[in-house]
Amino acid sequence: MRQGSRGRGAKGSRDRSQKSEDRRQRSKIVNSKLITQNSKLHSRGFTLIELIIFIIIAGIFLPATYVAFSAAMQRGTQPEDYTRGMLLTEQVMELATKRGYTLLASDTSSLPSCAAIGVNVTTGYICSWTPRYVNFSGGAFSSPDCSVSYGSTTNYICIAVSVTTPQGNTFSSTGMVTNHGF
């Protein structure tokens, strides 16, 4: 008899364990559905703390980004400055050499402006040119950059052109005009 009761007891415990296993499975399903629904509810918006953290981070990075962007924009205008400075230097040199030896000889006594020879200087640019008598002795100029001036008339006039851009870049050029009548 003991064996029979044991058998029924084992069978009953199996039924109970099966029922408890079924309950666990059902509760897992219900819990997973609740977790999914709760996560959907939480993903609809931001909490106040998340919003405050975002504002603090944005407050740190936006000024840094603005400073970097401003610096990049200033550097971005340099190619335009280089181009304008070079073109202005070339234009002044061309118009000065076209004046010829006779007019340049009169310009050595009173230094003319860039506007006097017909060059329109853009606002912010500084333009100057200087004609000077130089001495030429066979193979080389005594002053190839026109820095040495000879007070007396020679057959060579050196022209030094200098243009400074608003960014502070300076472009210079030198040229020479001769008196063909010597």
C-alpha cells in the first residue's frame, strides 16, 4: 500500500509542479508585455532631468563651436585677400611702368598715390608706390629692392610697389624703367 500511495503522491506533485510551471510561464508573458508597454510609455518623451542635462551640454559646446566657426570664417577670406592683394600690386606696377621714364622722373620729386595713376583701391587696403633713381653698374643693380635712392638723375628708375591687405598681408613688387635716349 505504501507503494500505491507513493505513486499517487508523485503523480500529484508532478501535476502541481506542471501547474506552477504553467503559472510561471504565464506570469513571464504578462510581465514581458507589461515591460514592453512601460518602455513604450517612457520612450514617448524626455524627463526633466534629461532636458536639463541636454541644456547644460549644449551650453558648453555651442560657444566653443561658435568660436571655431568664427575663426574658420576669418581664415576663409584670406584667399580672397591674397588674390586682391596680388592683383592690385600687379595693376599698380603695370600702370606705373606705362607712365614712361619722363613722367616717372617727375614723380621722383613728389611721391604720387595709387589713385593718381588710376588705381581704385578697395577699402581697407593700403597701396603705395615709389619711383627712385638707381645706379646700374654692368651686371647688377646696386639696390635691386629700390631702397637706395640716388639724388641725381640716372638713366634708370626703379619702381617699388607695396600693398597691404586688411588681414595684414603685404605684397610687394619691384620693376625698372630705363631712359632709351642715353
